[in-house]
Amino acid sequence: MNGFTSLVLIMLVLSPVPRSHPQNVMECVRADKDVSLTLDPDSPFWREAGSVTLDKERFGKMAPQCRTTVRTRWTQNNLYFLFVSPYRDLHLKPNPTKEKETNELWNWDVAEAFIGSDFKDIQR
């Protein structure tokens, strides 16, 4: 399995997060309006967002070589994510099909966000 493959953003909360919340919760900061996107984490849009650093693999073992910073913002119409992952080598799926779902993406270097409201039925 390749480096970043097993890092996953587990939970997203769209409301302010009290300081007493567990570390697996991040705050998604509201933006007043949509903007032209940039991949620069130092841009005003991303700088105003909070960030969370992920450095564990899917079984909870430390994986510092996979360290990734995640930022997220939301507006009335859109939800934005910025994943910053320093790679030495990037393992991508060769010849991906963009017209249909690609199964087993976890075999490649990917970033995923699972968004839902029912943690008892994660298929919803």
C-alpha cells in the first residue's frame, strides 16, 4: 500500500467546535462568498480556514511520511477542501477512466473526505 493512501478525513463538522471536542473533529469555517480557487494555503481564503494535520494510517499507527494538512471552508452553495501532502514519489492510477466510478482507489495515493450525517448508517 502506498503512503498517503490510507489517510482519511474521518469527520467533518459544519458548525463551530468547542475546544473540548475530540481531536478527530475539525471546524469548517464559513466564507461569506465563493472565490476563485487557489492551491496556495497562504492565500486569504485558505489562511482564514482552520487546519488539521493527519499523520496516522488507517489503523492508527503513526505515519509521518504521509503527513497531510487539510483545510476546509463552506459557502451558501459550495464546500471546499484543500489537502496539502508533500510527496517524494506520487503513485497514481495509470489510465484512469473519468466517465465512471473507479473502484479500489485506496491502492493509489489519494485524499478522501467522507461526508454524512448518520454515523450509524454510513451509507447515507
